[in-house]
Amino acid sequence: MTFKLTIKDKVEERELNGELTIKELLDDLDLSSETIVTKKNG
């Protein structure tokens, strides 16, 4: 599964391998879950 990661003006396509929670993904990216806005596209 791929997803689009957007941080300010930087947009990056990433591949997910295995089953991760959003929290595990944010921890892997060294991002704080308190400052993240998620958006689910249809």
C-alpha cells in the first residue's frame, strides 16, 4: 500500500510494508502525534 506524506511544501509518496498503526508510522518518522493532522481520501 502506498500513501502520500505532506509536510509543509514537501510531498512524498511512501510504501507501507506490513501492518502498521498510524502511531507506529509517526514514531518511525520521528513525528509527534499531537501535531499531526490526518486526512483520509476516498
